[in-house]
Amino acid sequence: MNSGDGTAGGNFSYTITARAATGRAHCARIETPHGCIETPNFIFCATHGAIKSATMAHVKDVGAQIILGNTYHLWLQPGYELVAKHGGLHRFVGWDGPMLTDCGGFQIFSLAYGRVVDEIKGKAHRSDFQKSLLKVTEDGALFRSHIDGSQRFMTPEKSIEIQQNLGADLVLTLDECAPTHFSKNETAASMHRSHRWETRSLNYFQEHFDDRQRLYGIVQGGEFEDLRRESIDYINESPFFGQAIGGSLGVDKQQMYDLVDFVMKGLKERPTHFLGIGGLRDILEGVNAGIDTFDCVHPTRIARHACALIAKPEAEYAKEHLNLKNARYREDMNPIDTDCDCYTCKNFTRAYLHHLFKAREGTGGLLLTIHNARFMVRWMQSIREAIKGGRWEVFYKEHCGM
């Protein structure tokens, strides 16, 4: 294979291993030089080259197969040149499994469009980041570092150069992430610029191709189906190894689910990633639409705030987690989840975890990070088992109401 196109070559391949009886849910294997990713799967975010409140050994012990590094943040600190001196991000952070890096576009544009973060990920925006994007031109995006105020210029070529120095197995093209409050004309202009940037990313990637990495294109187009259709056509016609769904996807969950289903119906069957999504219901809907991988900081972020993921919360809880700071857990002698086999659940009670957070002991964040990471691994395993066992339709209906 030449220039990194297609779905196989070098130590890379993508193979469907099982399909649901109806619909597009499936299991697959993505082979990389650093190992295999069984899909559907969840990618844990090592934004700054670290899993917050845990080590790579913890993440590996819970069964995680792949992590993600953040191109924008690693460029600003410590710098991709230093990472390259270590032999790449794998050696720098102590992870020997598959790895993905994003393009940095989401971070850059969320600095200017604060609502993007709320619309895509449902998270509060840090107001001190706003107005850091200084100018967007055809060449790239000029922004100010939130660390030291220095000006940086991100281009498609620079994004790929950084990612090739970081050395992740799977890398993404640079795109512009437009918010929902953009008009259709503004969204269309942003999408077309993204396509031109993606072509430049692809060209640079091919010119410097050494068979250690594979490139994903990104579908844009906002909430407009005709624009998404145009972006689908662009991605389908381009020689990417994989593809990702990016950009704002509507004003509510149902619109997001409908739009993702629409996009997946049009895309070629190759590795497909859903950027920034980690809710249990959101993952179910994505898998049902045919998506392979997901990433989000949600499991580790809520762990640091005393929240433990659980598939079937107590009846009075509508969310997907328990808040162990609540007084009701002060004398609760049960583990977080009697069915969970993680280190935390096998050794500690809810009462002890409640105590740790009340006492502001950092150990609490570590123990809940271990549990939440293991929960996500087990959750994705249960999804794969349901598909392989011919039970996906039943599993989906049983859990999509959570």
C-alpha cells in the first residue's frame, strides 16, 4: 500500500468480526503497530499525556486498550520536540498500547466559541479561555496560548507535523469546529474550509508517510443534513484510513442521535470515531448507528468529584452515577457495585469513599478513577458480547432508557 490510503497496510487493518441481526451495530478489530483495538471501544483521555488521578499502569490494569493525547495541549506544554526526543508519546507517558491524537482544532475554536463546548460535550466553559483565538484565515488559525500568552499559528501542516512527532498510531486532520449559533451560510463556509484543510493535512501526511500511522478525516456540516451529506461525500472520496464525526450536532440529544444516524448511513464502512462522546446512552445510540470508538473526559472527570459510574443506579437517581459525597453513603457498607471486579469495589466500601472525599484525600479520586475506568471497559465489553451473541437488539432496548 502506498501513501497510507485504504483500510490495510503495514501493521494496520480493519476487520468486521460480528454484526447485529438488524441495523449497523457491529464488532471489529483495528490492528495497529502497538496492538489491537476491539470495537466498539472507549478511548480514555490523557489530555496532557496523563490520565488524571491515575497512572498508565492503573489504566492498563483495568483492561483499557487505547488512550488519547491532545495535540493542542501537548504543543503548548511540554512541546512536541521534547516528546519526540523521548522517542514519541508512547515512551514519554509510559503506554505501550494503541494511541490516538486529535488535531487540536476543537481546543482552538472552543477558545473563541465558548458555546461549542456546551453544545458538543455539555460541559461548562472556562471563560478565561475566551477570545484567545485571534484570527482565522485560509492558511490557519492564529491564537494566544492560555499558558503564557504567546501567539501560535496552527495550520493543517503544523497539526500533522506535531502528531507525527508525537507518534500516535491514529491521527486526525485539522478541521474548524463551528458552533450551532452559526448561520447555515457560516456553517457551510466553515465546512468548506475544513475540507480544504483536511486535504492539506492529507497531502502533508502522505508526503511524510512512514507507515507508522494512519489518518482519519472528520465529517463536519453542523446540524444541516444537506451540508453533512456534502461532507460525507468528501470523506468517502478521500483516501483516509478512518473517519470521525465532529462539530455541533444539534440542540438536544434526540437531534444528535438522529443526525449521527443520518451521517452513518452515508459513510463508507471503515474505522469510525465519535469525538467527545462518553455518556452511556450516547454510546448505545452511537453503536447502534455503527460507530466503532468514542472518547470523553467524563469518566475520569466525575471521579474527581466523588461520582461513581453505575449501570443501574438506585431508583431515585436519574443519572448514570452515584455522588458518594451525599450523606446517605456515610455509613453505607456496600461496595460501589457488587458486580464490579475492580480493585476499588473488591476492597472498599461506599462509606470509606465518602470519608475520603469529605476529608479531601486525593486517594478518593484515584479509587473512583480506577472504578470508573473499569466500568467503561466492562460496559464496552458487554456491548461487544451482546453483538457477538446475537442479543444486541434486546440489550439496546433494555438499556437505552437509562
